[in-house]
Amino acid sequence: MYELDQSVTWKKLKQLAEDTRDDRIADYFAQDPERFQKMSVRLGGLFLDYSKNKLSDKVLTTLEQLAEHSPLRQRRAQMFSGDIINVTEKRPVLHIALRNRGPELVVVNGRDVMPDIHASLQKLEAFSNKVRDGEWLGYSGKPIRHIINIGIGGSDLGPNMVCRALHAYKHPNLSFHFVSNVDGQHIKKVLSGLDPETSLFIVSTKTFSTQETLLNANSAKRWFMASTGGTEADIGQHFVAVSTNKDAAMEFGIKQENIFEFWAWVGGRYSLWSSIGLPIALSIGYTLFIELLEGAYEMDRHFMEAPLRQNMPVLMALIGIWNTNFLGAETQAIIPYDQALHQLPSFLQQLDMESNGKSVDSEGKPVNYATGPIIWGQTGSNGQHAFFQLLHQGTRFVPIDFIASLPDDKETEEHQFALLTNMLAQANAFMNGDVIEGKLDYASCPGNRPSNVILLDQLNPRNLGALIALYEHKVFVQGAIWNINSFDQWGVQLGKRLATEISRNIERKSSDYDASTQGLLEIVRQRLTVNATKAEVVTQKTKTSKKQSTD
Ligand code: F6P
């Protein structure tokens, strides 16, 4: 029976946290001049330096034992062989199959799914080439210029982040927009700038039942019909869907041949490698989309084959567990010193927090140790002028992942050099601090604050694919060691159900809710009444004016 916090290794780590409480990270470097070389790993175009963590050799060795004694190896083998490891939804977890570039079969319910994956990639290739080459024409015979992805969560964050990160590779004639929030201002702002004749809407939703996406998709459809005087037939050239729910997509009015399917065994937050990545293929082209997948595949092989002590996802996961479960960190900061990665923290929020924000283990028992941290972040150097004050002199312990790519553009070299030296300076300052004569006063920084540094040779599709897969597998390793199911998300169902219920009840007073909800609903109702009255007045006026005009 796997009782993580009852294990000898766990107790050893608790003791080590005590024993090393007063250690200074800086002293570890003095004790071992080889520390940087020993505590850094390269894989292709990615370099991880984890030497600025509060990790003695003994702690690292004991963390490795924690991984060895956990279900990690077994769970990893199960994932790659298509076993049902998402036990509450009774599904395998196979985002790794989407980018499988090798000869391995991937069997689901007794059937190799690789042919289906290859077929979906061929469809993605054909369609993205047609649109990018101007062969896909709108109803009035014009090529597409604007692409609008309508989706939320994993049907938005992944493609959105990758398209922004790889903006340098974007097709020059195409503009991309991502509508996710149900707030009408979001879609209203995007639609206001569009030409319907050259717009292509991608309705991205795994379930085709998400309230925000359906509301936005219907508003887009109404806008298209109104602004083109078009018919249901015309939407065929301007609306495609990415979903596992083909029937619902066709009911919405999407032509069967314009539905890009994927499968229930792909989690939403792990789905950018599937047809959910259609905006990416449209933006950077199919060939580079495959390079994104190849980068992830290389990280998959590394995760499967590298010894734990040299295994990037395992190392990042163990460092995170050390910081969270033994040093008391409640959050993990993600600070990309790369403006193109400004959406990476938001993407990693869903990836990590929707995966490991759990408090019941795989056997259904409440856990009595901390699990997923709060992921947050912002680009550097901006963060230095917003929240680094707290990180340097505050009372909280916040581990940081710094991420950057090396300069590759002569034109901006001076800027990139400043950006990188700022990042290195910050990582150094967090570790060393500057306690003057041992006295902590208003001006001094205590230091001893850990960080990882991940350097990409270049922010290109291959390295970005590897970086994303690195974090996917880090989340996987932590979930395996915490013995939780990282692949369901029952916690979001309650909010969805209540939102539907309350929106249905908005018109009537309902004692089903607490006094606060009822009171707030009353205020909303009053505004709706005011708006409805205003609308009536406007309609009356229009009628009157019409009467006047026809009289
Ligand atoms: O947040 C809950 C969730 O189900 C996510 O897991 C998912 O990525 C998102 O909503 C959107 O779901 P769908 O792609 O089915 O619209």
C-alpha cells in the first residue's frame, strides 16, 4: 500500500528540511565548484540549470529515492502503453500519441489508433495548406485573411499561447484572433474589426457543450448571417469545428467535411498537439507544426529513457515537491524573460492547476499533504517593476522558473542582451541577497530564494514543443508521486451546473440560494429590467418613427 507521507523516505526528507533549514544556497557553490556542471541538463535546444535551488546532494539523492519508491515508473509505462490511468473517467491518457513520430503502435480498446492520428494530421495539412495558399475561398470568392478561434480553456490557451510565441513564423497575410470569454465585449471587439467575406471561424470545443463557446459561436454565426445577408449554406466556407462531438457540430451547421475530430483520450489541457492546434498549423504552416510535435516527441523519449537523476521532467518535479511539501511553498512563479512567451504562465496555470489541484488520491482517499501549487507569473523584465519587491523582501517563499531564449536577431541584440542580463542578475540576487553586515534592515534582501533557469537556444517550434512537453511531464511526475489523478477535472463541473441553473432562474426569486446570492441576483435582475424597459422604449420609438415614416 502506497502511503506517501508515511514512507521512510518522506520522513527522511522532513528531517532533512529541518537539518538544512539554515543552509545558504550560495554556500553549496562554495562547497562544490562543480555544482553548476552537476546540476544542469541539456536536451537538444533546451538547457536546464537547477543549481540555484536549496538542494544539498543528500536532499537530491533522497528525492530520487522518493521517485523510485513511488508509482512513477509504473504510471509512466501505463501512460505510454495506453492503459486507463484516468481512472475516474475510465480513459487512457494519450496526448503523447498525437506527437508519436516513431513506429510504435498505440492500442486503445484493442485497436492501434496511430492510423487515425495520421489521418487527422493529413486533414490538418490539406486544410491549412489550402487556406494559407489562398485556395480556400469565402462565399464571395475571396481568400481568407482573418482566422478567429472560438474556444476556452484547453481549446484556447494552448493554440493561443503557441501562436503568440511563434508569431515570428506567422503567415504574413493572415491575422489571428482568439475569443474565449463569455463577456460579450470580447467577441464584440473582435467582430468589429473583421470583414465577414474573408473571415474563418474555428469553433474549438472538445465536448461542443461549453456554455461560453456555444454562446460565442452562435453570436459569431448571427453576426456573419446579418452582415452578409448569408444563409446557412454560406457558413460552410466560414465556419469549421474541432471537436469529439461530431453530431453537435453538424447540428450547429458545420459541414461534416469541415469537422476536425479528436478523441476522448486527449485531455483539453493536453490537446494543442491534436486538431485543436489547427490555428497553429494555419499560422506557422503544417511543416513547422510537425516540428513542434517533433520537439515534444524528443522530450517524450527523454522522459521515458533518461535516468531519473538526468531526467529533466523528473528533476523539475522533484524540486517542485521539495519546495512545496518540505519547504512550504504554496505557489510557483513562471517568469519568461521573453515577451513572445507572455501567455505561457496562463497556459501553465491550466496545465498544472487543473491537473494537480486535487485533494483525493487515486484510491479515493483524502490526501493529507499538499498537492498542486498555485501557478502564476508575468514576463520579465516587467515583473521587476511590479511584484519582484515582494519576491525579494516579502515574507513569502516563492520558487521561480526563469525561462528565456538566446538572442537570434541582430536588430534587437542590444535589447535581448539587456533582457538576459536582467534575468541572470535577478536569479543571482534572489540567491545571494545583500544582507549588509549580517543585519536585515529595510534596505537589505535576505536572498536564499531558489530558482530554475531554462534557456532555449532559440524560440522556435521544436524547442517550444520540447518546453511544453517538459512541463506536461513535470505535472505527470508530481501527480504520480502524490498518487492523484492528474487527468480529470470534476471540480469545474459544479460551477458549470450552478451557472446554468442560476441563469435559468434569473427571472424568478428562488429561495434555493443563500441570502447573498439572492440579494446579488436581485440587483442583477433590476438592471436587466431597466435594460429591458430601455429596449422596449427604443423599440416603441422605432415603431413610432416607423409609423411616422409610413404615415
Ligand atoms: O475547464 C474545464 C474544461 O472542461 C477544460 O478542461 C477544457 O479545456 C475547457 O473546459 C473547454 O472544454 P471544451 O473544449 O469541451 O469546450
